[in-house]
Amino acid sequence: MAVNFIPTGSELFRVLPEMLLTLTGTVVMVMEPLTPPAQKRRLAVVALTGLLVALWAAVVAFSDPGPAFQNMLMVDGFTTFFRVLVIAAGILTFLASFSYLKRERAEGGEYYALILFSLVGQCLMAASRELIMIFIGLEISSIASYVLAGYLREDRRANESALKYFLLGSFASAFFLYGIAWLYGLTGATNLDEIRQVLGNRDLAPAPALTAAAAAFIFAGVAFKVSAAPFQVWTPDVYQGAPAPVSAFLSAGPKAAAFAVFLRVFGTALDPVSGRWLPLVWLVALATMVIGNFAALTQSNIKRLLAYSSIAHAGYVLVALAAHSEIGTAAAMFYLFAYSFMNVGAFAIVAHLAGRGEKMVEIEDLAGLSSRQPVTAALFAVFLLSLIGVPLTGGFFGKFYLFKAALDSNLVWLTVLGLLNSAVAAYYYLRVLVVMYFHEPAPGATDEIPASGMRTAWWICGAATLLLGIYPGPVLDFAAASAKLLK
């Protein structure tokens, strides 16, 4: 019987955000050589407008949920949650980038186009229910991210970070693709629902050892993208060498999309063999928290400190995934939402304070910030306190729900060790606060007033961080309802 591959109007409507992002990125690339250097800001306006429209489309597409393109994509609450999250991260990155690129004399349409194309891949990763589509989305996002890391072509640090990211990322993608090939060979399917049916059928299920090997390869590919141990070694070098707004973007969008893939693949296709991969997630979660937090203790560079912090927070999310429950999935989703705002906000402030050429990125360069720029210091303090998990911030409720989900699944030791790691993390975050509020100003520190776009990104991130700490209900309820759709 012939299969009809002509998409219907409903199917096109369900992929409207990806279509708009692709169209906007293409338009920006076409406009780039036609726009005089003095008018490059117009490209940023076009790109930002496209992002805002895509955000609207992501919300509107949820009014008609369902499958698309032969069930390769699924638009539901889970997809919408991560679409909104990654597009919002893109918008905040744009706002933080305008003045940064102008200061570095690196304004160009290709920067905005790369972020747009990376977001296309991330949205596909969140929506896909088919392994080949997931891989395509992963590569679209990754290739654009490799180039973004080395966007400042005359900066040797950026060149080094991009090369490391590309080489290690290519190996991770190869592991992921090999896992897909192996799983296809064992089950004869790449659709997540079909794989689940085969693995859940005693008569059809392949040898457990072979299935575990396929799951291990896929896990290795995803673990690299979320900076989980032992695949985290690229993170501090890439985050330090990449432009600060790009580091902010990498810590939020691609990481959230990769966790969406983890939840889709392991919560759906590999759920029947969860007993074989859950102990691995338990160990990786613990190792990731320990490596990230204890390595951060010795850092003097604020970007490297935030990079190791990002590794540790990936470990916290893995604690919720180890719970393997609807509550754990919802907790992971909420935490990723809150974490994206507080981490993008922190990196956006670093992007401003670093100065031209990012020469002021040592922790001691923040000395006396409270007297030089009190509002900037206060916002930075909010983000750092949220990363610690202080009450009335999004980070507090995020960690609370993560560890509650783990306790509900009887992961007592993992919860205890996670809480101890959080106590360790408090030290290096508070060290930054002490430098900002109790040390004398550093010589040569910037007193430059942040541009309006940069300030807007800060205030949005700050407001979201506090709002999620005071009134987390709507986001958590939507995440809980979306988590039920994965089974």
C-alpha cells in the first residue's frame, strides 16, 4: 500500500515554529551581504522579530496537538514546554549579544542565523518520536553550536574551544548514531513507540546484554550534550573560550534539548529495560555532581566556575531522571526551566563585566561591584543565590522537587549525597558574593553602563528567577501534565 508523504495543513501547523525559525535564519543570511556594516543592527532586529513570532507559534501550535509526518514528530505539552524554553533562551541570548558584539566589533548576520538554526535543531529534538529525526535535530543544533563557539575568529581562545567542541562532539554523535543503528538492528524499528513494544514483548525482545549495549551507546551521546560525567571534560574549556553570550546559550538551550531527548528515548523506547540503565544513571548523577562541585572550588575564572557549576547542575537533573517517575520527569522539566533563566542571567552579567576582549573574567575582577554598580551586583547575587538553592528563588523549588522525587523513589543515599554536594556548591557561590560586597574595587574594572538590551535580559532573567521561587505552581503543573504524556 502506498504511503502518503504529502503533509496536511494540520501537520504543517504543528511544525510552524521550526518553519519560522528556518525562514528567518535564511532571510538573515541573504540580507547579510546586502547590509552595510553600519546597519548590521537591522539584522538583529529581523532575527529577534522572527524569534518572537516563533515563540508565539510554539504556544499556538499546542492548540492542535497530535502527530505529524508519519508519527515522526509529536506536538504535545512536553514538546511545547521545551520549545518555549529553548526559544526563550535564544531570545535572552540575542538581547545579551547586541551590545556585546558591538563592543567586540563583531556584528554580523551569521551570528544570529546560527542561533536560529541551532534552535531549529533543538525544537526538532524536543518534538521527535523517531530516532533518525532526533539525530538530525541533534546535528543541526550541534553544527551551529560548534561554529558559534569560535565565532570570534581572531580570538585564539575561541578557536581552541570551537575545535575541542567539534572534535569531541563528533565522537559523541558517532556513539549516539551507533546506538541507533544497534537498536534498529535489534528491534527492526526507529520509532520510539515501536521500539518500546518490541522490548516489552518477551517473545520478540532481543538479548538483554545487546539491548543494554545499545542503550549505553545512546546514553554516551546524550551524556556528552548535557555535560554529564565522564563526558564533561569539554565544558570548562568551551565555556571559557566561547563568547560569553554563546556560553550562556550553550548552558541553556542545547542542554535542555538534550535532556528532552533523554526523557523521550529512555522514558519511552527503553522504558521496558529501565532496570538495566537506571543504576548507570544513579552513578553518573553522583559522579557529575561531585566532579562539577569540587572542581569549581579551585576556580579563579568566573566563566570556568560557571562551567563547572553547569556540570554539577546536570548532575542534579540526573537525580530526578534516576527516580524514573512522572514526578521525577516533572521535577527535571521545572528545574531546567528555572536553571535556564538564572544561568543565562549570570552569564549575561559576566558578558558585560568582562570588558572588551573579555579580559576581566577573574573572580577578583568583581571586587567592589556592589559599590560601582549596585543594581548589577544585586541581580548577580539573585542568580548566584538561586544557583545555591536559597528560598524564594527558582533554584530552591527546583532542587526541592528534584530531591523529593528521588526520595519518593527510595533513592535515599543519592538524595543525601546530592544535598551534601549542594552544601559544597554554596561555598564557591558565596565566595563570589563576598568578593562583590566586601572587597575593595579592582583597578581597571569597568564602570560602563550596560546597554538597554543587556539590561532587559538581566531583568527578565531576574524576574523569572524570583517569580518561579514565589509562585512556581503554573510551570510545575504544566510540567506535571506534560510528564504524563511520555508513557
